[in-house]
Amino acid sequence: MRRSPSTTDRRPALLSALLLLAAPAGCGSDEAEAGAQREQPPAPVVTAEARAGELVDAWTFVGNVRSLRASALALGAGGEIISIEVREGDRVEAGALLVEIDERQAKARVSAAVSSRRESERELEQARREAKRAAQLGGEILPTEEIEQNEVRAEGLEARKRRLAAEIQAARAQLSDYSLVAPFAGVISARYVDLGQWVDPGETVLELVADDEIEILVDVRPELAPQLLVGATATLRPAAGMLGLAADGQSGPSTAEILGVVPSLDLGTRTLKVRLRAQEPRRWLIPGAPVEVSFPVHYAAGASSEARTAEVAAIADAVIVPRDALVLGAVDIRVIVVEDDHAKPVQVELRATTADEALVVGPGLGPGTELVTRGNERLRPGQAIRRIDAAAEATPASEAGS
């Protein structure tokens, strides 16, 4: 009897059949995929051209408003405060009386010096008469020593009179140390004493700030030094937290003039200190307030290095491109160049930016280079592109159909 083949004997035949069936199917799939890629329509994009010219960037730092006149006020004498006329926030005029301390001792010293001078004047008159009488009698009647003694005594009393006059003048001048007046018009920013308190000479009792004359101090990076020219302008804006003071409609920026630049770096921060004066009044420009200070930085793209000046930094191999042309990657920045209607990624170095444009340096880039500004993030290297109008791309399909 003939025996049928076993399952083990049939396996090679089945495997060969499956392989023969699968091989044609796989080859057809690869060819279809390659054909689909070749038949993929060009990607619609918006393009723009790189340009040469000037780009104005803005470097922003936080500065502080400082009063041109701010003083810690103290009395020249010590004593008990018997009168204090102001508190924090009070506005005072120049010469206004602020604080008085007990001056009875000073007045007593003036009175004593005046009395001593009067007594000295009487003694001096008596000595002068005696010296004159002795001189008239001469050496035949009075000893020469007595005549000389009378003259010396008169001269001594004359010197004492001058000394007492100086003491009176000094004592009267010291009376002004017992009262404190405002050296300039301003606002009391701090008060450290109260009525009846004892103060020592030179101890600070009040702080006075003039709020009508201010300046702005800001620390900037040393790279900005070539463009910090005295007389140039910067832009001031209220810093975070100060917008509440600008609720009166004065929240807009203000211009400021550079008054001076300290020609040395701070040892701690390695920054330059710049002093500015606001050219327009703003409510948020008050002493002690933080402000944002923006300095314009000018770049000349495509200009030779000889064109560099204190006002303009020339970069010969740079171009200016729209910011929309930048494709920000995880480790680099690229632009998509249009070359023979195909996409070509080019890695670039970003030098400066504004709200709408950027200054970049990259291989092969120059004025007139066509770049993709919309649709660039989804392009693949070598992919075909189709230029479309930016306005048409923004139009909804329903409107376009109507």
C-alpha cells in the first residue's frame, strides 16, 4: 500500500510557494512608492529675496532713575530737637525751615563773648590813657620800664579785643548749626528723628530728593562701547511693575540723550556705566524706579570693513533676510534657499534681529538670494517648490471659490 507524504515532507514545498508569491508583490510596492515620490506635486511656498543695506537692532538693558540732587541732611550741632516741621512726602522750597534744636547754650556763649568784649574794651581804653600819659611824662619823671609796660599792656588788650570779636562772630555763626533749612526744593524722602529726640552733630535727620531733575544710570555690555556716543539717543520704557504709574496715558516710550560713558569696566560685573537724561517727562520716571533702556545698534550688511564707523558695524559677508525665513532647529538655524525650483537648506549664523528682519551669515548667501519664508518648516532637502502669492495663501478657500 502506498503511503501519503507526511507534514514534514510538505513544508519545503509550501515555503517555496509562499516565497514565490511574496517576491513579486514586494517589488511592486517599492516601485509604486518611488513612483509616488516622483509624481508628488511641488510644495506651495512664499519666497522673498535677501538684501544688503542697513539693519538697526536694539540692545535693551535695565537702568535706574536717579535724582540729580539728593542729600542726607544733618545738623552741625548736637542737642534736643524742639521743632520738626516736615514728614515723608512733604514738598519743601529752598530755604524752608525743617528742624530746630535747643540753642540756649549757643546763645549763652554769644552773650558771654559779648560781655567779655565790652569789658575788654573798657580795660583797653584805660590802658591807652595810661600809656599816653606815661609817654607824655617821659623818662625824666617815670622809669623807662614803666612806660614800656603800659605800652605792652595796651597792645595785649588790643589783641584780646580782636580775639573776642572773632569768638563772637564764630558763636553767632554756630547758631545756624542749631537749625536745618532746605538747601534746595524737593520732597522729603526719609525722616529719622522726632520731637524731643537728642541728636549728635552730623547725625542724619532727613533725606531730601529733588524730583524735577533726574538722570538714568544703566550698566551695559562692553561690546556696545563703539556705538555709545555722547549726544546719541536711546529709548526709555517703564520696567515691569512700573506700568501702574503709567496708567495716566504716559506709558509710551520716551527718548533719552547720552550724557556720558564711564571709560572703565566695573570689576564685579564687567560692564560699562552710561548716564542719560530723559528728554520727555513721564510719570514713571521717578527717582529709584527701574526703566528699560534700548540702544540702537546699526549694522551694514554687504559693506566692506572699511565702511565700519563708530555708528555702523559693517559685515561684508552678511545679508538681511525676513525673520520668517529662519528655521530654528534644536542645534542650529537654517534658511531654505530656492535653487532651480528646489529646496536647499543652508545653515546660518545669526548676528542681529529686529521685529521683522534678521542679519545672517551663511555660505552662498548674498543680495538677491531667493529664500522660502512660508512653508519652509515642512520642506525636505531637494523637494520641488511652487511659488504662490502671500495674499492668496492668506485668503480662505471659500472666499477664493466665490
